[in-house]
Amino acid sequence: MEKAFAIPISRRDFMKLAGLTAAGTLLGVQDNVPKAEASAAPAHRVDFEKAAIPTLFNVDVCVVGGGAAGTAAAISAARKGAKTVLVERGISLGGLATQGCVFPCMPTFIAGSDTPYITDLNKRMEKQGAPLDLGIETNTYYGGGKGQYVPEYLTLIYDEMCGEAGVEILYNASLVGTVTKDGKITACVVQTAEGLAKIKAKVFIDGTGDALLARFAGVPTEKGSEKTGRNQPMSLRFEMGGIDVGKVYHFFKNDLNDDYGKDIFGLVDDALKENRPPFFEFAKWKKSENFFKEGVAKGELTEDDILYIQAFTIPGKPTVMSMNCPEMPPMSFSSTDAVSASKAVSFGRRMMRHLASFFIQNLPGFEKAYISREASMIGVRESWRIRGKYYMDVEDYLHARHFTDAVCRTAYPVDIHDVKLDLFKKLEKGQYYEIPYRALVTNEIANLLVVGRCASGSFAAQASFRIQPTCMSMGEAAGIAAAWGISHGIEANALRWEDIPAEERSYMSEG
């Protein structure tokens, strides 16, 4: 690391360097692609190569984005001996799991999907007193889906895991560009509290969720549905406290005669009898749908407000429920349009108040409830996706395809939160498909890996592989591959995952 960290460039000179007339276009957020097309224009890029910007880090591996995938990548690379820095624009790791209140962690629906990183994380959560096992006796809950990653536990554990592995975390830093040369990224440029800084590395891993690092480097990307051009809808989740969960449960079970959670009713009954906090969830589902429609009829809710409603109890918070809503209508807002996404936040916050008020006034058990937490990150399900060396399609899911270079497995269904575009069958019990290493690397940039929801795949394929456990396993594999490639002099996009010794890999296909 260089000792001096002065920023020898003024804002005026920076804007001249950018060749832009408006600062708002700097981050590449304009969206001029026809809505009927899934292909996306490159991010607006600035030529930083000759800019006098100080180097803050010079490392083996630089991971941008501290979400589920990025954090796993950084920790895994560091554990393999790579000097690693993890860049995060917020002040906590975990992304949507912590800042976005997205829990419980969705299941992969297939046994054997927990890679070593996930197993370690779960054990650490349990030691912290965060119960993971919800007690659901079913053969469908695997891959992190047995429980919930409670944010207040997860943020601390991620910091500890990074500290133990030797990962340098750079909080409050936003990516603004890259320096590329001869088909490789030589540095990324970040905005920090001190100003602009460069981070040099041998390998870069894009864990931004929006493929921002890849787009700045000129990697081809897609966005939205190939049929409609729309992105998956965004959510703005929140928590409510002061709830009598038992009273809520009895209302849905007995008064509304709802069967949404019938597989856990017995467990909830037992917990209430033993005065234990139960795991319980409710949703707008069949028999309870009219309850929420009555709210619309009375003018207390709008049709948008009840587009999607779901809520969960939270381990360790016996009077709190996490609201997996509101969900902003995809016809009105886009996650790949900066202005639209910003407006979605305000719109979602109003929806949040509508729902909270309706619950308090109409839902037994919510009489003394209040909003106890708002997500600090909007819930984006899908935005940009790269075009990598392998392009996953829905056929890979439907035919349960396996790969020799697979880095993980999943059977999570194609989960598109939109109007009914297509109906995709669920895999049979025991079936699963795999994510190939080639979907994490590109033809254009030799030293780049892309992990998480922006890996290479179609809109429908991404609707399956976007869940947290799968993203974690992708990140874990990328970190291992990055460190292995550096130590053996092999570029990330030339490396063959199957050539790494089995004992060094986090996952090996069963064929």
C-alpha cells in the first residue's frame, strides 16, 4: 500500500477526464436499450489509465461487492493464501441478507448442495445462538434453507470470518471504473471518504450483483426478460415489532382457515403450548386472499400493495415479523434505470406504510405493532447478467444438466415474480442441475470472475440460480479458483475447475 493518499485531481479535472457534461451519467446508469431486447449497452466508462490517482491496495485478489457471493469469494480466496481486499459500498457485509432484510435463506431443494463455506457459516451462526433449524420435517429444505440468517448475527460473523482469513475490508467505497489493458483489468477505481483511489490486483471478482465491474471492463451483458424487456420486480422489506405471533397464527389457521403453512401447523401448535417462539409465516394465499382484497375495497390498501404479501417470524425476536413485501410493480419500475429505481424506493416506502397500517387496524395480533426496521437496500432480484464462456439457459434446469466443471448444485425452481410469462415445471425429487465454472468467466477479460445473480445466464435461468446458497457456493468456487490460478500461473478464464485437485475444490460433480 502506498503511504501517501492525497487525491491530486480536482472535481473539475475529473469531469474533463470523464468527457461528460453531467455527473449523473458517470456511473453508467442510463438505460437506452430498447425494452424488447435483453442485451444491454456497456456502462458509461471513463479512461482512468493516465489519471493521477493514488493506489490504496495492491493485492492478489480484489472482490467488489460484499453480498452473499462476494463475501464468500473473498474469504475463500484469502483462506487459500491470496492477499485479498473486499470492497463494499455499505458498512456491513451480507448484502440483501443483512441490509435488505432478505431472510429466511431460500432452499436449494436438493441434498448435498451445502459446500464447505456454507457448512462453516451455519456452524458459526449456531455458536452465536442463532437457531438455523426451523424443525420442518420435510425432504425439500436443504442448502441454507433450513433456517434464517438473522442480520444482527450475520454481520458480526462475516467480519470475524474475514478477520480470521486475513481479508482487508474496504467499507464505504463505491466502484466508479476500471483500468484495462491487453484483455485484463489492471486496477479498479473506487470512490472513498478520501476521494478516488485505485486498487490493483492480479485477479478481480465481480460480486456487485449488477455486473458493474464486468460492464466497466467491457464485458457483454443482458438485462431483463427476453420477451418483455422487464426486470424482475423489486421489493423494500421491513420488520414489525410488538406482535402477538400466536394470535396472528390462530387468526390465519382458524378464522381464515388458511392452509398456506399447513406443513408447519403442528410445529407451531407445539411451540405455543410450550411457550416457545414458533416459526410461522403468512401470505396472501388462496383462502386468505379475500382478507387483503377487502382492504382494497375499503380504501386502506391498493392493488399494488397486495401484489405480493408474505411475512416470517424471526429466531431470537419473539415479537417481530419480517415482511417479504412490498413488491413494486415491474411494469412501473426498473432495477436497471437509475431514476426509476430511485422512485421505486419512495413508492415502496409508501406501500410499506399502507401495509403496516392495515395490519395494525385489521390483523389480530398486530394491535400494538409498529415498524421496527426498514431495509437499507432495495431488494433487487435481477438486473444485469453477463454473457460468459458458458451461457446457462432454462433448458439446463429443465433437463437437470450436470457438468464436469460444476461448482455447485441446485434444484430451486424458476421463480419469476411477474405476470405469468411461462410455467416451468419443478424438478422431480432428487433431481438437480449444476452451475459450470465457465458461467463465471468471460472471453473478453482473462482475470475476471463474475459471481452471484449476475453470472452468465438467461432471464429464466437466473430466476433459479439467484438464491443465496447458490450465490455463496459460486463465490466460494471463484475465490478458490482465483487463488489457484495465481499460484499456478493460469488466467481465470483459462483455468479448468476440474483440473484443480479434488481435495482443493469446494464441489465436485457426481457426473
